[in-house]
Amino acid sequence: MPPGRRPAGGPIRHQNPTYKFTDYPNVPYDGPRPVDPDPTWPIETQQWWGFVSTMPHCAGWSPTDWMWAKDTGHVHARWTETRSEKWLPELRQREVKMGTTIDARFQIRVRWIDPDGATNTADATVTPIRKIGG
């Protein structure tokens, strides 16, 4: 950096970022579903659909999200029928985007909160990494 004062208004580094989450009560979703599961799916995929279509954050899904979920069900069905590893990368990526695991929900900034009224409104922060001994 050239000598002199630092420019004002530049990027501020090394601060803890704060992420905003969308909170959903941790109760199974039982609202309307714009799409139905495919009746030709294997039983494992129908069970998978039962789990996926009742996740609490399904309440925030639009009709296109439901279509994405159904398309993911077709990928799951192909994997279930063939057990071919070629379906697994696509299935994994789709399930992450749908938020099927706690890690995936963190990535899409979704939290399931206790429905008893004890809301967790704290934002998630990232702890900075500090060098030890130096």
C-alpha cells in the first residue's frame, strides 16, 4: 500500500460475520402440497417423500420448490432401483438444496425452533481463527 493515510470507506476485514436465519417451528408440516408423489416410486422413495414433505421448513416452499422436490424424488427412485453410484452426486446436491440435514439447513440459513414459545432469535456468528503462540 502506498504511504499515507488509509482510504476511508474501504472494506472492513476481520470482523465476525452475522448470518440471518429463517426460523420455522419444529413441528411436521401438514399443509397443502401442490404436487403428489409418483405412485410408481419404490417403497424406499415413497418413505423418503414422507420424510421430506413433512420437514418444518416446507411451510416456506413455493410450488416450484415442490416441483424441485418431486424431481429429486425421481432421482432418489432411480438410485433406489439401480443402486448405481452415478445418481448419488445429483441426489446429494439436491438434498442439500432442500435442507434435508442439519448441515444443509445451516447452509440455506434455515433453523427449526422449539414450538413452545422459546424462540431462539440469536444470530449465528463465526468465531475468528487466532494463531496460537504467535
